[in-house]
Amino acid sequence: MSFGPPLLLSSLNPLAVAGGADIPNAVSIDGTTLSRSDLLGAATSVAERVARAERMAVLAEPTVATVLAVVGCLIAGVTVVPVPPDSGATELAHILADSGAQAWLGKAPEGSELPVVPVRRHARSWHSYPEPDPATPAFVLYTSGTTGLPKGVVLQRGAIAAGLDALADAWAWTADDVLVHGLPLFHVHGLILGVLGALRVGSPLIHTGKPTPRAYAAAKGSLYFGVPTVWSRITEDPDAARQLAAARLLVSGSAPLPVPVFERLREFTGHAPIERYGMSETMITLSTRADGERRPGWVGTPVHGVRTRLRDESGAPVPHDGESIGGLQVRGPMLFDGYLNRPDETAASWTDDGWFTTGDVAAIDSEGFHRIVGRESVDLIKSGGFRIGAGEVETVLLGHPAVAEVAVVGLPDDDLGQRVVAFVVRRASDAGTTERELIAHVAEQLSVHKRPREIRLVDALPRNAMGKVQKKLLS
Ligand code: MCA
Ligand code: AMP
């Protein structure tokens, strides 16, 4: 049993904090700032309340309570299931049933029957917990596949530690940085990089609530995280953008950063942004480096411990010549431990010789620089950095009595990268259900970002001779 510095929370080492390594501003969120000792004391009191549990659900609003709940579980070695706070009924029921979460920690959504364990911000405990085994699952993160309901990605503590250390290396991220972002706390980006990264490295975190240009400018940090939509909106507010000139590093990820946005950011802030690539299943595997080339449209080289390769459809190697494209496969210590309760889908995502197939298509040049060309499947949509499965939205729409047929696609969008659009054929018997009603129906069942931005009512869907919908013809 080890009582060393907590693996994922090095800056919260109880001995060091008691011995003077406290800082007054470890985490600022939701209008509240916690010192390291406040955070450690309050989170350890959470740990005491959950220590005998195995898996807890956390309604991941951007609040102090969420941070304390997550940190408390990690101190106690309990697995966290972060739940999007705007989950609709179908999604919520699925996440709770599939994850086997035993209780809510902190706030619970209305109507949930699970027990609730409160998070008390002013409670304190200084109990010392042994460090759990690195193979202990830290999180089950729900993420969309091409079909069906979201899958639970199991991420172990050791994988997360390796992933965060690789980023600290690539970005020269140290305790001297002040991290700023306003991303949701139920994904790798905002939660694991954006909260645990700061607590492992020891840099203060300012969470802005929403990632607005004004809030980013006002925060005056050194290291900023954003999805491309956030960076694009910042370049549309040149006054806010100019205030980021004082930062050290601007980092973009979760979706492709359009080259014009890269160029405008450079023009207004003086910074060529760092671009990095990852997945819920792999954490971040590729990045440009603080001390290296930042090439617009390219996501850099493998981070420490990662290897990549390209394969064509028959499984044959694709040359790394910067031009040829192939399916991107990765290996590395930060990869997930499988999809919860889905051994077949887990097995299908790995090659026989142990590489994870990302589902992304890429090119690699002779220097090891990677360019992400797109996804193999049109059924995984990225909108505002959120991953949305077309099949999940289609199933919900088909559950509406007015809908006879539906095809959901991601159409190009200047602000969001892609926007969710549903092509719907209504039943002949339907008496005029509106687009708005169908959008509201999706919002009741799923998270709000999965709502189609647009419903197009059509007489028929384009199909091939086999009857399969030709999504590429929908635009
Ligand atoms: C949205 N609205 C709608 C609809 N859609 N209203 C009616 N019908 C619709 N279909 C509403 C919204 O609720 C909102 O209302 C308003 O319109 C504006 O919405 P939107 O344009 O979406 O803007 P936003 O709400 O400001 O969101 C943009 C965002 C957000 C902040 C960039 O998309 C976001 O937080 N993205 C981050 C995703 C992320 O973190 N992904 C990481 C996963 P109102 O104004 O009233 O609220 S990827 C990952 O973790 C990997 C490892 C990686 O690589 O990072
Ligand atoms: P998620 O699991 O939500 O993190 O989504 C992962 C997917 O986001 C990847 O498989 C890519 O398709 C996409 N993605 C993440 N980062 C980038 C990036 N920098 N450039 C292009 N696509 C990205």
C-alpha cells in the first residue's frame, strides 16, 4: 500500500500542502475560488462519504461541487460516471443503467430514483487514503458511436496519468502556468485535461463557465484550451482576441481547426495555436509542441509513448509520404480499457496485433507530422466539438409518431464545423407535425447539443438499389 503523492492529483499531496505548498487559487469556477488546502480538505471529506462505493454518477455542471465530487472519488479510488447535465430522458436512463452507478454524488436531476450523497463545500477531512492501483478505473465516460446509445469508455488511473504527463511534456506545461477554459466537465477535454491536468501539473485553473471570447480575455491566464468553435468565435471579437497576446500557449482540439481560423488567431494574438488530436478512447495522442513547428491544418507528432500507423482497407501499410491517406491506428499508455459491458465492440476496435483503430483517416509525412483528413463513417458527426452519433438521433426521431423515415447528417458549418441536420419523411397520416416539434422531441430524449439545428421535410430519402440511404447525396 502506498501513501505517496496521489497519482492523478500530485498538487494535492497532503504532506506537501500541509508543509506550505498551498496556493490560494488552485481552482476558480462558478464564481468561487478554492485554495489547494480547501480543495483537498473538502474533497477528502467527500472521499470519506463515498469510500465504500464502487461507481458514482456526477451531474457534471461546471461548479465547485462537480470538482469536489470528482476529486473526492479519485482520492477514494471510486469510479466517476460524469453525466451531461442536459441529458434527456433516454440518454440519462441509459447512462445510469449501463454504468451501474450506485448513487448521485452532489446534485441529482429531477425525478431520478437513485440515492443522493451530498457534497458539502465547507466540510473538511484530513484523512490520508492509500493510492489505488493504477489499473483502477477512474472514469466511465459516455460517448456516441455510429449507431445505438452512447458507449461507456473506461479510463484507468494509470492511463490518465500517462496521458497528462505526455501533454505536460509536449506543451511545457508547468505549475507556473494558469490554465483557462470554459469547456464542459463530462469529456476528456474539459474534465480530464482541463481539471485533472491542472491538478496533476499544479497550475491554477480558471474555469470561465461558458467559453466566451470576453470571459477568455478577462481571465488573463497563460495556457488556454478551446474547441475550434471557441477559437473561431474569439477571432470574431478582435478586441478579446488581442488580449490573449499575453498568454503563453493557445491549444485547440476536439475537431479540426480550420486554417483560416488558425491564421486569424495568429494575426490577432501573435500566437500560432497548438493543435492536438485525440479521442475519448485514447486521450490525446498527437500534438504540435511548445518547442516545435506549428503547421496550419496539421495536428503534429505522436506525444510521448505513442506510436501511429496508417492502414488501407485491406489492412496493408500506407506510406508516410504526407500525401497518401489511410485509416489511423494508434498505440500508447493512455488508451482506454474497453467499452463497459461491450466486449464485442471493444474487441472490434483493436487489430489482431494490438493497435486501436481510430476511425479517422489521416496522412503522415516523412517527419512524422499528421494531418487528419476526416472520419471513415459519415455517421459520426462533430458539432461544436461534441461527438454525435447519427444513429442515436435517428432512433429518437423514429420514435416520434409523425416520422416514417429519417436520415441524420452533419453538414458543413462555419461556426460549429458541422451542424446536425435531419432529413425527415413524415407519415402520410400525419396532420402537420412541425420541424420545431421534432427538434423539441430530440431535446427531451438526448443532450441539447444533439438536437438537429435543422429538420428538412422531404418526400423520400435517396436510396441505392439495395435500399440503403445514400447519405452522401444529402446536402
Ligand atoms: C443549439 N441551440 C438550439 C439548437 N442547438 N436551439 C434550438 N434548436 C437547436 N437545434 C441553442 C443552444 O442551447 C444555445 O442556447 C444557443 O442555441 C447557441 O447554441 P450553440 O451555437 O451550440 O452555442 P453554445 O451553446 O454557445 O455552444 C458552443 C460551444 C459548445 C460552447 C462551443 O459547443 C461546447 O461547449 N463545445 C465543447 C465540446 C467539448 O468539450 N468536446 C470535447 C469532446 P442558449 O444560448 O440559451 O444556451 S472531445 C474530447 O474530449 C477529445 C478527447 C478531444 O480531442 O478533446
Ligand atoms: P471524442 O471522442 O468526442 O473526443 O471525439 C473524437 C474525434 O474527434 C476523433 O476521432 C476525431 O474525429 C475528432 N478530433 C479530435 N481532435 C481533432 C483534431 N485536432 N482534428 C481533427 N479531428 C479531431
